[in-house]
Amino acid sequence: MADMMWAGRFSKQVDETVNAFNSSIAFDGRMYRHDIQGSIAHATMLGDCGIITKEDSLEIIGGLKEILADIDSGKLELDPTAEDIHMFIEAELTKRLGDVGKRLHTSRSRNDQVAVDLRLYLRDEIAEIYAMVKKLAVTLVTMAKEHTETIMPGYTHLQRAQPVTLAHHLMAYVWMLLRDMERLQDVSKRMNYCPLGSGALAGTTYKTNRKQTAELLGFTAPMPNSLDGVSDRDYCVELCCALSLLMTHLSRFSEEIIMWCSWEFKFVELDDAFATGSSIMPQKKNPDVTELIRGKTGRVNGDLVTLLTMMKGIPLAYNKDMQEDKEAIFDAVDNVKLCVKTFIPMLATMRVLKENMRNAAAKGFINATDCADYLVKKGMPFRDAYKITGTLVAECIAKGVVLETLPIEEYRKMTELFTEDVYEAISLDTCVKERKSEGGPSPDAVKEQIALAEKSLELC
Ligand code: ARG
């Protein structure tokens, strides 16, 4: 094994097991672009500040660009025995440029280097996830527009409660996703401060220009405290938290789709391209995609706990524990992207079985509240109306009928306020149409919130 860059103060080579244990290139290698981007900014600043010569700075930048092109094209492969991506690129630069390459790390530490790399890397990932979530939200709005009149049961406690429309149900998820997007934006904003120049922990004695590197890398400003710059990972925690919430939303929706696919519900039919079969039961068509999303939510939550636990007991500043941040946050980011990417076409190709939704809404005394409200609108106090309707429901259950088929005489035995028009008042269509309060499920009310959501989506 080649000598470590820091081998000077050691009298022995590092043990093979320690080297393998310590190495992070297997998972931080993916940040090579951002590492080079950070190094180019650093080398530019070193040259401009006269810390290294302009010629050396230009040579280093040229060398870094060549390394980037060679890794991109596959000409240069990452060495799996290297300690990490930072050491690998620096060593490669020195291999190519000799002594000039050795000047790159002047007034820098891997501690501020890794901190800046990770922020740059995650900034790009957040932008990608943001665009994907937006696409998912747009997909749902498109579906909602087609289903403003599609009546379905609304549930509480998974018991039929009051009727809604499918558009209303879908739009509930759109608002959750819009908040998820806002959270991602928030994290991005707070994360966008530059730790480069913090050095190992205590800044540097060189006359550096941190504003310049921050600006070159597109950060809002340098981080004001060097200890904080190298030692916090709150942006990873925050991002993972935003991703956990996003996954929680996808998972709840997935759980619903899993139920909706069952023979017991049969509200939707997945496209054959987005379902799977069984190895033994020929009749099976399984909603694996949604089950995997539900399952992977646990995994992303696990990543969040990993990050929080990793950070909670480490003193300032850098500690090697923090190398564990990458596998956790990368796992969360990768899995979220996989989920959203698969979910979008699955939803877009899903067939809605409107009749079944409507039939389910027509049962289960879903219009009982409306029956009580009918009496309230005729002057009865709500609590009395509620009690009378409850008694009528019990009577219907005993007789094996529903409110729509209960004879008017039975109604009038309870109160004379009931007249023939009660049937119109409790019809499914009326129950939906009349729920036109702001944010409600009636076609008109939903159209309003669709317009509102579309406006928000246009702005993001
Ligand atoms: N691979 C390390 C990490 O991901 C880079 C920082 C190493 N710094 C150090 N002082 N050992 O955290």
C-alpha cells in the first residue's frame, strides 16, 4: 500500500483492516465533481490572493479540469483503496503536476473541504428532488381536474364518514407536496453558506478571501464561524427530516392505493406495467411499487435517526463519526428519488373505477350528517337533529334499509319537520354538491383550490 499523505509522523504503515475500515471513497466517490468544483474555487482564490503564484493556480485548475474530464469519461477510475475522494483527487493531481499539485491544499483542511463538498452535492440533489416533487404534484393536479365530479367515500377511522370527490382527495396530497417543496427550499436556503476557509477548525494564518470562494461556488456568504463551519451537519438532518416527511406523505397515499387495489375496495386498477405477479398464485396482481414506497419510508426515517444520533454527543469540532453522515443522507436522497420517479408514471397510468367509488359512497349512511343538517336548516338545534338522525340510522340498520329508502312516515314519526324534500337533501349528489365551503369537496370548491394550486406551482 502506498504511503498515506499524512504518513510523516507515523513509524508504521496503517494496518490493512484499519485502512479498509477508515476508507470512505466507496461512498464519497460520488462527490468527485463537487470536490473538484470546490478545489478550483480554492485554487483560484489562492492565486488571486498571492498565496500561490498565478501560474501555479492556473496549472492546478487545468489539472483539476483534466481529472474531472477523465473521471467523467471513465478514463480515470477511482482507486478503491484510497482513503477518500479528497485524498484521491489531490494525489492524482500531484501525480500529474508534481510539486505544483502539492500546493493546492495550502490553507485548507479536509474538514472544510468535505463540508463544502457535501453542501455543494446536496444543493444539486435538492434541486433535482424539488423538480421531481413538482412533477408529481402537477401529475396529481392533472388527475384531479379529470375527477372533480367523481364521488367517493371520505373516511375517518377507515369508516365511511362523509362523501368527497376524488379530486378533493388527490388535492389533499398536492398541498402536502407543495409544503414538502417549500421545506426543501428552506433547507437549501439555510444550507447555502460556505464553510470553505474554516480550515481544520481554527481558520488560517494566510490572508485568504472567503467571500471570493463563497461567491465562486454560488453560496450566499461564508459561514461566520470556522468551528461551526466544519462541525455541524444540521443541514443533513434538516434535509433528511424534509425527506422523511415527503416519504410519509407518499407512504400514506401508497397505503391508500394498496387498499384501493384490493378486491374489497376495487377503486382503482393499476396498469399492468406497474404491478407484479405471484410465483404461485396465478390470479395475483400486486401493488409492489406502493408497498416498496411504504417500506422505504421506514428506511429514510432510519437515516434521520442515524444522523441525529451520530451528532448528539460529539464535541466540537470535526470528529470521524461525521463520516457516517454521507451513507445516511445519500441513502435517503437516492431512495426518495427512486420512489418519486416510479410513483409518477404509476399514478398517471392508474385506471379509476368511478362506479365502484360511487357505489361505496352510496352505502354506509354517509349522508347521515346531511340528514341532521336538513333538520337544522328547518330550525332544530343541531344536537337534537343529531339524536333523531342517529335513531333513524339505528332503525334503518334494524330494518335492513338505508336513509334513502326509509318511508317518509318513519321520518315524520320522529318530527313533523321532515317532508318529502328530505330525499333530495340526502341524495349523494346533493351531499357532494352542497359541500361547497372553502376547501370542501364540491366540484366548484375543488376547482377553486385547483386554480390556487396551479398558481402556486407556476411560481415554483
Ligand atoms: N472522509 C472524511 C469524511 O467524510 C473526510 C474528512 C476527514 N478529515 C479528517 N480530519 N480525518 O468525514
